[in-house]
Amino acid sequence: MHNERLCDGFRVQLSARLDDELTLPEERALDAHLAGCAACRAYDERLHALTRMVRVQRLDVAPDLTDAIMDRIVSAPARSLRRAWIGHVRAAAVAAALTVVLMMAVSIPGIGPQPPPASAEEIVAGVRATAASIESYGASFTIREMNFSDEASVRVFRAEVSFEAPERFALSVRDRTPVNANYDAQHYELIAGPRKWWADEPPTCVAEVPLPCPAVRPRAGLDARQPFDGTTMIPTDIILPIESVAGFPSPMVVGEDTILGRDAIGVEVPYHAAERALRSLDPFEVLRPMHPLDPVEVWVDARSWFPLRLEVVASRDPARATWAARLGLDDQPGETILTVTATSLDETQQEVPDPPRSAAYADGGFHDSTFGAVPGGPSFVADLAPYRSGTAGEQESIASYSMGLSWLKITSAPRARPTLNGLLAAQEVRNSGGYIYYTPAAGGGRRIDIYGRTRHLRLESNLQRAVLLEVARSVSVRGVRQVVFRGAGSVTRRIGSADVGRRGFAPPKTVLQGHELASIFVTKARGRNASISFSYVAPDAEADTGIIRVTWLGGIEALPPTSEQPVVVEVGSSPARWSAERGELEWVDSRGYWAVAVPTFDLAVALAVSEALS
């Protein structure tokens, strides 16, 4: 089945193959895609025909285009120029004129040598396309962290990563911080295989606690592990930033550089978007806290898209200073507070160690079986190959598919009553197959729940949202709309905007540019006034980093007491309090109590949302 978005990245690779620029894993992934995609095969044939036509054309005279070329270079956007060109281009312009003319003669898109992609769209497409082709990876990184504490103002770590597709992963981190009486080294290790997951966690003591660490380090292990298990997910975003760059709706290109001898492209995203890549090296949260809006530069290899350097800078937002002071962090606005730099990178076959046999393992409860599709499962699996299938418990069937870093997991079970918590962040989507509920990536992958009359299907994947929705449309289970949720002494109901209007006010369709109203829930509990919760999401968001929730409760005349030390501001003519830890703004006006939760944004965004509600 043809999917335009899925094919875009492979068409970039078709062009690269004409110039022998693909690795063997990329070739294999591309051939696998062509075998099942007639549209891309036709595109490939047209590409070869155009190449043959251009390469036999005769160029008799090469006019002197030096001045025109220089004018174009001077006026071109800075992001489209390699830094290495700038110092030498004038001296080499005349000698290179003939070469440039020849390149312009074959400047049909996708043909001939091209500069590395420098637009955000091309970077995202490249990351997505490359995900399916990665078979093996090894790298070393140096991590430098500033302002952790008075006892360890600068900490240094060395990290070793190895990966073999789809689920063999090893991470070893050694703390190289100079030790003192109040600091114990925070070494840790994580090893995962298809069926086993093991972790040697760091000690719990830190610099602020001047006590010796326990002699026994915490260790955890899981056997009979489900494929792509969300509770023991393999942190691979440091291999390819599928979520931290390709999952962010609008990364900003900041320039080009050479890192580790490789051409690199830098993009800037807020920390809440880049967190997945940084947590790949820090799964046990050893590193210091970062503010959600701290800018992060992610520098990726212009060819392989592997991250080469990450740099976190303290945001200049005034609210961040309050947040830092509350946590005892001495950060200056604009100061670099964390760097991650690759010191080696190896794309050849890696020997990934197995989890230790002698370790203690809990039973994950998954039983492998001969591969088979699950009841009611999809007919379209986005060109991924069958991987593992089996059962969890007596009635839950699981089938998984993968290619490189791309994966898809389908769970089929008898219908169970859905919970409100499982659907609060979900977008309700109606299609020809009934209702489906999409939840952006959180912890594991993106998720779609389909509640049929007798069967519940759950689709989990790191495929992009549009592709996962297409997979969901191919299932044979017709989804039933989920409206009423019953709890202990309360009933919550999904309602529409018209129902809210009858209560005396109507919610805005958007509270922030790019966000739209996704759901409205009203909750009634015994002896309490009804509360209404509005959820706003960016419709094309790949991750859950941008969800905004607004809660209203009538009959409240004063804010409830709190043990926090909030920032006091005003919303209209009403005093309000801002909790930086929770990312929540609260106030009371003539209509009742309001709370705006923006966990990955700042006070300025919360105030902008409050203005939209007035």
C-alpha cells in the first residue's frame, strides 16, 4: 500500500543510491520497500531515465558564471552554506566555474551531488527514512554537566552505547567526576535483549547527602519480556533522534559544522522535546534537572542522522530563574549547563553483550509462539517485517513487526472497560472503521486504542502519527465511541462544546497557536459541584510534550491552601498563583475556580491561555 509520507524518505535514498552514497543496511531497507511499493518503483525508473538523458547531453561551452555564482552564494540563506566553504569559496570560484556549471546542468531534484539537507523538513524526513535501515551501531560519548552542586560543580561521564536491531542494546556509563568526601561515583549499566532486560542502577546517594553509599547496588532484571515493552523500553533516541527531532513539529535549523570529522547539521528544540535523546544516556535520571524550555542544540551527522553533539543552555525566561532558585541550581541565563559529545562512532556490526545469566530476573509473563497475526489485527503494517508474537496471560495476543529502529506492536484482547486515565490525553478520531483513540508518545511509543464490542485492540509504535493512523484504518475491529466513565462515587462523561455553552460559557477552539480543542470531560461526584476539563493538543504532534489542560469548577470562591511557594500574578483583575513545579496556573473569578496546566511550557504560555479563556 502506498503512503506518500512514508515514501518521501525512501525517495531521498533513491537519489543517494545513484551516487553510491548508501550503506549496505540502507540498501537492504530500500530494496525491501521497493518490493512492496509500485509508486516508488515507478519513481525509481523515472529517476534513472532522467539521469541517462542528462548524462549524454553535450556541453560545448562553459560560460564564465563566476560573478553570478558569487552573487548567489552571498545572497543565499546562511543555513544553506557549509561553514567550510565560506573561507575558501572566492579563491576557488574561478577554477570551479566549469564544475559548478556541470552541476547546474544536472540540477534536477535528486540527481547529482547535493549539499546535505539543511531544512527542518528534510532533516525530519531523513531521520524517519533512516530509522528502518539501521542494523547495528556503536558509539562513545563524553557528558559534561555544570552546576550540579557545590561539592561537584562540574561532573564528567563516559558513555558507551552498542545496538543491534531490533532489540539488542547495551549502555555503560562511568562517572569520571573527581571524587570527594561527599560524593560517590554514579556508575550504571543497562543491557537488553529480545527476551531479557537487566539494569545495574546507580547508587541513590548524591553530593548533597554526605553519607556513604550502600555496599549493595540496586539491580533489576526482567525475563520473558514482551517485544517493545513500555516498562523496559530500550532508550534508542541517542542512536537516531526519532522522537527528539523528528517528533517535534518545528525544529529550528541553526547551522552546519564538522564534528568527529563528519559534516553535521544543528537544530534547536526545547528540552522537553530533546529529553528523549538525553534520557537515552540517562535512563535512571542521574543528571541534574533541566527546565522544559531550556534550548537544546542537537547536531546530527548530515548523512547518517546520528546525533554527534547535544548542548543544553539555560533559558533566559524570567520564570526559569525562580524555578532554578527553588531547586538550588545556580544557573546564569544563556549559560551552557550540559554537553554530550560523541568521541567515536561505528556503524559496522557490533557485539552487543547478553544480559548476565546469573542475575535475578522477574517473570514478564510473555510466551513466544510461531509468528501469527492477532485477532482483528491490521492488514497494513507499514512495510515492516514480522518479528515476534505470542501471548501474555490467557487471553492477550501480541504480534510485533520491525525494521531497523522502526517497530509496531499490536495487542488484541477481549473487550474490557476502558479507564478515564487511559483516555484523558487521547484524541478521538472518527473514520470508516468507527472511533479510534490516539495518544501521543509517552514513555514507550505512540498509541492507538480501538474498543470494539467484543475486542480491544491496542497499536503501539514509533512510526509517525499519519502512518500509525493508516495502520489503524486497516484493522477489522470497528471502534465504539467511549463516552461514560464511572469511578468511586463519580461519573465522568465526554461532552461537546454545545453542552458547555449551556453552562454559561463556551471554551475557545484554540488557546495557543497550533493547538486545538481535543476533548471535553465533565465529572460529577456526590456532594460536589461538577468540574469540566478541556484538553488542547497540537493535531500533528508526535509526542505528548504540548498538551494543555484547562479545568473549571463552579461554586468556588477562594483558592484552596497549598504548601508550595507559588509565584503570585494576576489574571484579569483576579490574583492567581503559578506553580513552576507542576506547570499550573490557578485563580478564582466570578465564574468559579480555574486551573491551566502547561507542564512543558512556562508562565507566559499559561497567562496567554488564561487570556483566551476570559
